[in-house]
Amino acid sequence: MLEGWLAWHRQTLLTKCAGLTAAQLKRAAVEPSNLTLLGLVRHMTAVERSWFRVRAAGRPLTDPYNDDTNVDGDFDDVAGADAEANYAAHLAETEAATADVAGLPLDHEFTAAGRGSFSLRWVYLHMIEEYARHNGHADLLRERLDGATGA
């Protein structure tokens, strides 16, 4: 059930981006916020990697968009970003995240530096919540871009 809801939310974000140009994906359409659909895709790519692959599965991977000198590069650095490559990176990251935790039980526990201990079950619930919140943002952005509403 957790995997099913997460898959639904992952697809919802991609549906909100479907059929738009790179320029539209990069447009901050809800002023004064600088939030964009491409920024949301990039952010969720980084979050997928961080929680599933780095923390839960213990893979030594770096963040694809952020670092110590640029903690919001996923959201902020979209002007020069390659939307198609970022979209493909998101698809690849969700597939890799799913594969990396496929053999772990939901009760698998790990420690996240400075944050405490978590279970894989918690990660699934957090990711569903994270996508749900950002899919709400995506709803508003998409409606402002071209009037499209719905799932």
C-alpha cells in the first residue's frame, strides 16, 4: 500500500509537468514565490536520493543539485537547467530508489546524521507527505501556467 501511494504521488507530479515547454517548467507562476515545476521535480529527485538511497540503503551518493554553498540549488538554479535531462534524472532516481530499498523490510532502521533514527516505513510515509505537499504546489503552478486542473 505504501509503495502504491508513493507511486501515485510520483506520477501526479509528472502529470502536472506533462505537455509543458522547458520555459513553462522554469516559470515561477505564483508570485512572489520563485517556485517552479522544474524546481519541484529537481527537489523531489534530491529528496528521493537522500532518504531512500543515501540514508535507508546506505549508498555514498552526493546530492545532484545542492551542496554546502548552495543549499537550495534544486529550487533556485533552474534558469540554466536542462529540463529534459532533469526530468530523466528524476525518473532514473525514482527507479533506483525503488530498487535500492526493495529488499529491505519496512522495519529496517538507520540513523540520519544529526536527525536521529528512522525506519524505512517512516521514509515511505514521509515521502508520501512530501509529494502530497509539493503536488499541491504543482496544482497551483500548473493552473497559473495554462489553466489545467485535476490529477
